[in-house]
Amino acid sequence: MKKALTFLLILLLTAALCLPAFAQQEDRMLTLVNPWNTIPANWKVDLIHIGSGHRVDRICYDDLMAMLEACRAEGLSPVVRSSYRTQEQQEQLYANKVRQWKATGLSDEEARKTAATIVAPPGTSEHQMGWAVDIVDESYRTLDEKQAETAAQQWLMAHSWEYGFILRYPVDKSAVTGIIYEPWHYRYVGRDNAKAIQESGLCLEEYLEMQARQQTMLGQVKAALESFFEDASRGIFRLMTRKDGGLGTVLDANDVMKP
């Protein structure tokens, strides 16, 4: 009997030690860059040309090319209008947008805040990551909400997730993303992540917040299970080491009483 209890004790201890590691490793593909989160200081890009003077990080090249090819196979005409940007390019774009808004009569602070909802301030643009592209329909290249009505854009919004891209700034999510609705801006997150985000119906900020809540909950479950196994193990150990034979004596007596 003591051998059986010893085996059970070892089993419980092993189970406690082998509980799943609920905390997932940080997924670089889900790196959040927005008005409140700048590009990591150690961020590096491995650029590759995609034509017409555009470049993207090599990590998303194959899927981007496959997506554009599939869109064109449907008789549509997607055109990459913007891709990787350097810090200097982003500074110039942002400064130009600030000047435009100041010309309307806004103060410098108001102009900067308004400009930031349209052109990300330097250091907070996904284009600087090398993982974002602005894609338009060849028949309509204006960056406004009408872009969503074009055939190429409708195809991309429906199928981009199949190639690892998400529509980064969906309609009605500006309060969460800090950026206006942009039915042309696609961000690469990898095929598995894109599928999960598509199915969730959430924007990237919301999806990451949901993941954080789940990790907190799972961590609490893990702690509770570990505590349970520790208590159970201590209880069994006390029974095994009782001078009167403890649980072993009780079980032996029951064995004797069996017909």
C-alpha cells in the first residue's frame, strides 16, 4: 500500500511540474506600433524591392506577392502606393500634413494632433517597420473612404487575411487605433495571426488586449492547479508518515473485511 501511495505522490508532483506553460512566447509578428507605442529601438528591417521603387521587409514579401497575384488573377488591378518609409520620409510627410492643417487656421498643437490621426508621427508608423503597405485600385488612387468601394479594395478586404495581412485601420475603430479609417492600409502579421484576428472581428489593439486578459486568466488557473496539487501531495505525505499506519492501516482493514 505504501508503494501505491508513493507512486501517487510522485504522480501528483509530476503533474504539478508539467502543467502547461500558459504564458505564450511574445510573438514578434504582433508587435504593436501606434500613437502610444513606438517602433522598438532594436527593430531591424531586411528590405527587398517589390517594383516601382517600393520595398518591404523580406518576411512579408512572398505573401504580399501571392496576394497581389491572386487579386490580379480575378481580373482586378491592385497597385502598391506606399510601402517601407525611412525615419526621414516619415518626418517629412508628417511635417507637411501639420503645415496643411495650420494653413486652415488651427494652432500648432491642434494641427499636430489632427495630422497625427492621418499621418503617424515619426517613430509610430507601421510603414517604418517594413510590414505595412498602402494598396489602391488602379482605377481610383485617391486615399479616401471611397477607396473601399473599388473592386480591388473589396477583394483585398475580403481576402487579405488569407495571405497574412489585416486591414489595420477598420471602420469605426479610430477611437481604438488613434488613426482614421483607412481602407487601403494593410499590415502583415502572419497567416495564423491574421486568421485569428479576422475570426475575432477585432482590430489589432483589441485583439492584443483580449490575449492579455486570457493570459491573466490562464495564469490564475495554473496557480490554482499548482496549489491544489501541492496541498494534495502534502496530505498524502502526512498519511503515509503517520505512526499508526494512517491511510495504509485503514485500507488494510477494509481489505480484511472484504468477503
